[in-house]
Amino acid sequence: MEAPSSVRTVGPRKGQVQIFLSWDGTSESEKNVTLLKKFLQAKQYFIHEHCGAVFGNGSVLAEVPDELAENLKSSTVLVTCVSKSYSRSLSCKKVSLLARELKLINPKTAPEVCFVMIDGNYTTESQPYKVAGWLGFLLKDSLWSPAWTYAHCAGAAEAIMGTVNLKRKVVVVTKEELRAIDRGEELPLPTKGSPKSASKNSSSSRGGGKSPLEGFPITEPAAEAPPSTPTPTPLKGILKQSSSSSMPVAAEEYADEAFD
């Protein structure tokens, strides 16, 4: 029997970016997490959420449910909302470790992990309490974004969007350009005489898209003049033309005649 429309589960649209949000589910974190979710939803992201629900009656051997695991696998980014309660939650730990396992199996398809700090008094740099244990190990070489104020949540959403764009390869670079970058070569620019042909070649290599250089004026550097070779000046035997004779006379002799 089909479920009524009022309780129908709405899934992501085709091609919609999916975000997996994991937090502890406590009332202390709810305000900042809700604010962060609003910023992410404003960017048209579909959010899968795990709010600290216990797996298998809290058993250590309990695994992440299949539905939750599939949602994590289909997400582009895992947003881990770090707090003291999150570090003490066994189910939150299993979600984070599952994402780490997926990353080790296939880094290309696994979701990227973005850490956000919900509590300003519990970060990697806070005193006297700071993130430690298994969560501190995951954060050892990772960047994180603060999210305990309104401005922080807005900035964290922008950082998550940047990670999404990099993961989905929004910035298109051809294989030829990547090889040129690896070799330390300069990328070829369209010539001034044939901008149309250059843009066509660029668009065909990019699958029909427009060249990012199309529409920009291309100026060629002015040709440099060849360096002139200075004429050496002799230090001795400088000749000077005499007024009475067409024969050259030594400068020393000419000077002596002038004083006679």
C-alpha cells in the first residue's frame, strides 16, 4: 500500500549534491547545527543527517545500518560537527571510522570529510579541554572551520561549498594542461591572429564548453632590439687630421707643434 503524501520520504533530486551531516544530537549543539543546515540548504544541497542515534542498543559490535551507510556512500561531503559529546558517542565514532574506511578503499568515490567546531570551548587549540582520543587523531592533520556563531556558520558553509566544488571537479582542466603543469611548462594561449580557431580548439578539447580565455584581449610582447656592440676606443696612437696636410699625424706630435 502506498504511503500517504504527508509522510512520503523525499529523496534528493537527480544530480543534486548530497551532504551527510553527523552531530551528537544534544540540545547544546542543536542551535549551531540548525543554523549551519540552513546555510547549506540555501545552497540547494540535500542533507542526510545522523544526530547521534544509537546503533544496535549501544553494542560495541553493532555496525552502521545499511541505509545510513548507503547515504554516506552517495554523499559528496561528510560534515562532522565536533563537540565533546560527539567524541564520547560510539555511534558517531562508527560513522567517522566508516568514512575513513571508504576513503582508504576508494579515495575518488569516498566522501570528503569537513570538520566544523560547534563549541568554541572544545577545539584542537582550546584550554583546558581540547579534542583528543580517536577524534583528535582524525583531526591531527586536518583543517577545520569554526561554527559556534552566526558568522562562523556562514563561513563554514562556504568552506564546505568549496570542498564540494573541488570534489565534483567544477574547475575543468584538460589532461594536456595537467601534463604541462606537471612538466612545469606554460599553458598555450590562443594566437592573436586566429582567436576563433583557438577558441574552437579549446572548446572541443573541453567537451564543447567555452574557453576560459575567450573574450580577453591578448597582447603580444614587443620585439626587443638586438643589443648594440660598443666600438672599442684605442688608448694609444690616436690620430688627428692636420689642417695643412692630408696625412694623419700622431696626437702627441700635434700637441708639441702647437706649443712651439
